[in-house]
Amino acid sequence: MGLKIGTTEHEGTLRITVEGEVDLYTSPDLRSAIIKAVPTAASGVEVALSGVEYMDSSGVATLVEGFKSARENSKKFVLVTPSASVMKVLELARLDAVFEIEQAP
């Protein structure tokens, strides 16, 4: 399976919705979407990860880079409803304590 990335804007926050697998081959697409969104978002970026079936270390590195970019631009960076497989990777890397993580209503 590939990767689907969609972007929407709501009240100054850009939400990037990700579906599929984030790996060495697809993470550059996600990186591009995040790096493009951070400077254009008025208040911050949300990355919705409920549709991600698999994420490897390159995907985690992409999220860390987005987090750093947002912080440098004084913007919020939030992971929204990560799938169980994504949460497992974040917990193993102990990044669940670094990222702001929200569950979508």
C-alpha cells in the first residue's frame, strides 16, 4: 500500500491527514507536506495518524523534523489520534512524552 496525504485548514491550524504506510520510500512525501505546512499555518500543524497502518524509523524522523520546524517557527505541532502501530513506535522511541498527542473527538 502507498501513502495518501490530505491537507485541510481550520481556524489557523493546518491538518495533515495521513493514510497508509510511512516508510523509507513514502516518508519524503510526508516530510514535504509537513515542511510546507509549518510556515504557512497561522497557529500550528496537526498530523492525523489514525489511518497509518505502519511507520518505521524514517517516519518517526519525519515527525521529529516537523516538531523541530514548528518549534523554530513558534507554532504548535500536534499528533492526532495515532493508530496503535504508530503509538507503539512512538512509545518504543520514548517520543510519546515529547510530542503533544490528542485523540480526535
